[in-house]
Amino acid sequence: MKKIIITALVISILALAFFACDSSTTAGYTSEPPYSVPDSSEPYEPTDTDENGNGNNGGGDVIGQLVPYEPFTTPSIGVPRPFLGNATYRYVTQQYVNTHPNSPRFVYNDEGNWMSFAFDMHMRDVMFVRINPIELDDDGDIQNYEVTEIIHRVGTLNVNHPVFIQTIGHYGTMPAQAIGFVMPDGTRYFVPFDQSQMDGSLSFHYWAAFTPR
């Protein structure tokens, strides 16, 4: 009988030791890193907003302070200001678009080609707009543009997170559309892009970018 009691006690002590050890090893474990970084696979969802409702404080997805920006309306004449950031732009297939179910997309012409745009920084108030060429700049070198219509407002866009639009076609030699956005420092840019009617190539006009007056 003593042996049975002693054996039971030993088993109980060993079991308690095992659970205590297991608890001590899992208590400090987490599947998440101790800090968060922007996730390019998910759309940005701000946890707070500024007075414009622009997600100025940004929650945990944005590192640093985002500068407030002015609401935008049309029409608006632009001031030439080359865009110095980095963008990835190209034609993509419907199958590629389908592999990014969380990415914003907009169908302007369902018989056209899908285009993908992504940037190396967090963007706010992303939109596609129609533009109209007006006078050249004071030196006569750079074309000025006027934003005449907001075609589609996307909202916020994470770092390297693609946004898709299905063809905005136009005729003529000058771009008739642009992608607009607000950078983290509060600067609003519009960058014209162009689909060639001759060879179908896609051009992103960094040098012809502009900011509203």
C-alpha cells in the first residue's frame, strides 16, 4: 500500500513540475513581433482621423506623424512639380488582379486592360482624375494641367500595396488622366499617365507631375 501511495505522489509531483515548466516557456511567447510594420498585403485601416477625416494619426500602421492636408475639389489648376518618389506601374492580367483580393480596384472600361500602380510610401486620398492640358510653364518647357473631374476615389494605400484600374482610354498625344495622392508630408501630387494609342505602352510622367495651386 505504501508503494502505491509513494508512486502516486511521485507521479503527481512530476505532473505538476511538467505543467509548471510548460507554463514558464509559453508565457513569454507571442506569434507577433514586438513592433508592427506596414503590411503590404492588406489595405490600410486608420484607427484615428484628423479634422478632415483623413486618418492623420494613422494608428499602428504608420510610423511617425502624418501632416494634415487640405480637402480637394475640382476644377483645379496645377503647378508643375516633378515627382521624386518611386512608383511601380504596369499592365497586369485579370488573373493577377484576382490574386490580390484585398487590393482596391476600379473598372472604367471593362473591355480594356488592367493597370497596376504601387508606391514606396504610404499614400492618402488616392484618386484617379481626368486632366486637361493648358498653358506651358513660364519657361515654356513643361506642360501645365488642370484637374477637371474626379473619376474614382480610392482612399489610403499602404507601402507597395497595388491599386488596379481597368483602362482609362483617350485619344490624342497628351495624357488625359492622372493618379492623385497625398504624401506623408501633406503634399498633394497628381502624376499623369498615358496609354499609347500606337503601341499600347504605358507611361508614367514623373516629370509632368503637379500640385494644386
